[in-house]
Amino acid sequence: MNQFDNYIDGEWVRGATTSANLNPSNLDDVIGEFAQADDAQTRDAIAAARRAFARWSLSTPQQRFDLLDQAGSVILARKAELGRLLAREEGKTLPEAIGEVGRAGQIFKFFAGEALRIGGESVPSVRPGMTVEMTREPLGVIGLITPWNFPIAIPAWKIAPALAYGNTVVIKPADLVPASTWELVKIIAEAGAPAGVINLVMGRGSVVGEAIVNSPDVDAVSFTGSVATGRAIGAKCFATGKKFQLEMGGKNPMVIVDDADLDVAVEACINGAFFSTGQRCTASSRLIVTEGIHDRFVDALKARMKALKVGDALADGTHIGPVVDDRQLQQDERYIAVAREEGGEVFGGERVEASTRGYFLAPALVTNTTAAMRINREEVFGPVATVIKVKDYHEALAVANDTEFGLSAGICTTSLSLASHFRRHVQAGMVMVNTATAGVDYHAPFGGRKGSSYGPREQGSYAREFYTTVKTSYINPGAV
Ligand code: NAD
């Protein structure tokens, strides 16, 4: 069995224990045994990052460009192979997984360029002769804690800006999917990262994650995951004086109004609700439909759902891969049962038989729901969407905003005025018009509002707000 070690201070080191990484399409396929760090090993990684920061923070933009550019080239060149690994450990389909790896490569290319574009500003002083300049400096050691649903893209969109702006990194990937991050860290190491600049500690959140969050030697934490974990991490970061950024859950609305193009609406909802097995923080989990189009839309959506093939993530022709693990499968089924008990009518949502032991679940559509039901208030994180019938656009907007979350929101309409009104008034970090709530560009800012996010945006040039700190200098040239 292949063993995969932690990476600390430029060395691959055995963990305290190991954990098996299983393929959710085929539980008899073990991807490898992955090191599990303990508290002491995590502290070693943090200490290595602290030592490396002294030099890396003073590296030239060219050195940082070269490292990230080289890593990006390797990721892109290996995207078919890495995509296969990703699909095997997480369960999204092979084309989706290859697409995710491609995105990770592009992110590294983008942030290679950002290393050259950090720049600064100056303003004329209100005092005679004085100059005022604003420059950006790295923060220090950044702890990165990532979820299982984007095993390479999320580590990439945190590691790349952290390194581009001169920080050093300790990353803890989700325990369910360590392989993609392991490969990513190896690529960065082989691209020439000096010892200690990037450190990988795999293992449990309650051990490795806690050690990162509680360490006085970590300057900032960027977290993506669930609301409960994020809020607990935020409180600890605040208590220990760290800068922190939290990207958390969603209950994203997709509004379909009477004048929508039916085909566009159905495709946007199939993609947004069910692709990647619905395991996206930006998934369209609430379909809010005005009464004039409701019946036609539901019929067309169900017909399209029947044609979706659920199965092995690596098999040709699979549209929806397995649920990531048994716990998530049980959560999906529990919510489907809750929706039924609340009076919802469930279409689909049954387990799918396959030739391998895996967690296969047919996509589920729950009709006849109201905004107050639990199924419309709590994140399921599976291939489960609801339909809420409303009278008109204004009721749809009110229902869309009636949630504690605010990550992504969409509208399908052929009316420019409704689309414009929705863009301005929906409470979300990202708005989609006639396209799925999930699926974004790698060079544009990503993040939400309300309970979905805390802190500055990730990705694009906006990432510098989190990964740098501003210094304001007042310069008096003295007597001339
Ligand atoms: P999770 O909160 O269970 O775990 C996320 C990470 O936190 C994992 O690495 C985990 O090991 C770690 N962790 C757990 N307990 C910890 C602790 N006490 N201290 C420190 N770290 C700890 O989330 P998940 O199940 O991996 O991911 C699914 C969630 O992620 C969903 O809610 C989804 O919406 C969210 N998500 C959000 C975004 C976004 O950008 N907004 C993107 C992807 C996923």
C-alpha cells in the first residue's frame, strides 16, 4: 500500500499514524495510506514556516513569479492524471475533476502575475513637503484549512496568493481527500519552494486544525468549510489575535420567473443543483418559481433529471458521481425524509445500485415546499433541490433573501429590468443571470455575505486584502 507523508521544512516525514483514503465510487479501491499529524508535528510545521518567513518575505517578485508560474505549468501539464486522482478520491465526474485541476493551474498562473503587480499608492500630504505612501507587506505564517468538496482548487486559491504576496504556509486539507493537496504540495516543492515555505500537515480537524488555530506563531487563518466549524475557528482566531477569513455554507436561491427561457432555466438548475453531486457551496438548493411557469418548469426539470446517469465518477457517460462518504449520504437521506415529513413531494432521491460498493444517490427534487420548512433553511450539501412556488417576482426576491446565508444567487429571466433589480437587491456575494449559481471564473473575487462568509474576498486581485497588510509611511525629505 502506498504511504503518503507530511511535508515539513522541506522533508517528507511519517505521521504519528495513518488513515486510508477510499474511493467513494468503489470502497474496495484504497488510494493510499495518508499520514496523520499530531499536535507536536503540527507545531514543527508552524515553526518551520516561521523560520522560512524571514527570507521568503524578502524574496523578489521574480522569485515568487517563477515558483508559481512553474507550479502552474506542471499542474496544467498533468491535469488529466491529477483529475483522475481527484475524481477517485472525491467522486465528482472525471470531466468535472479535470476542469477543477485546470482551474488550479490557472490560479497559479494568475497569482504568479500578481506577485509582479503588488504595487502601492501615494497621496499628497496635507502637510507641506511631506509624502505619504501606502505599501503592502506579507502577514507572516498563514494556516490554511480546507474542505473536501474542491480538493485541489480551494488549496490552490489559498496557497497561491499566500505565497505570491510573500507569506509562508501550513496547510491542512480535509481528512477525506488528502491526495490532491499532497500532489499539489509536491509540485510546489519540486518547483523550487525553499524549505519551510510550504508545509503540509494532514489529519483531523480536532487535532491538526486546532493546533493551527490555537498557535501563537500563526499570524492568519484562511478557512473554508461549514458554518459551525468556521464560527468556532473565528472565535479562537479572535481570541489569539489572528487575522482570519471564513468561507462557509450556502442555501443558494435560483429564481425562475414567468418570462424565463424554459430551456435556459432547466439547464441552469440541472447544473447548479445536481452537478458535482450537489456538493458545492454555491449549489442551487432552492428553486423559487413564479406560478405562471411553475408546472411547465417542474415537468421539464423532472424529465431532464430522469436522463441523468448516476454512477462511477471515472466511467464514461456518468453525469453525477457518488456522494463523498457514508456520513454525507446519511445526511442527504435524513433531509429528504425531513422534507417528506414536512409535506414536500419527493421526486427521485433513492439509492442507485451499481456493480461496485459506492455511495450512489439519485438526484432529488422536493416540490410543494414553503420557505419556512427546514429543508429550505438548512444546508444539505447533496443532490437535493426544492421548489418554492411564489406569486410573482417580488415575492420571489423576498423568499430568496429569507435565509441566513448569502453566497450565490441566480435569476432566469428575459427581462433586463427584472435582472437589474435582482442584481441590486438580492443579498448575496455573487449573482448569476441566466446561468447556474455555481461555476465561477478564476480571476474574479469569490465570497458571500451574511452567514456564508466573513472577511475579505478570496481570488482575483481582491485576495491581496487578506494576504497582505498595509503600511502607511510619512516621509519628510528634511531641509534642502
Ligand atoms: P467542515 O467544516 O467539516 O471541515 C472543513 C475543514 O475544517 C476540514 O479540513 C476539517 O478537518 C477542519 N476542521 C474540522 N474541525 C475543526 C476544528 N475544530 N478546528 C480546526 N479545523 C477543523 O466542512 P466540510 O464538511 O469539509 O465541507 C463542507 C462545507 O464547506 C459545506 O458547508 C460547504 O458549503 C462549505 N464550503 C464552502 C465554500 C465557500 O467558499 N464558501 C466552498 C466549499 C465548501
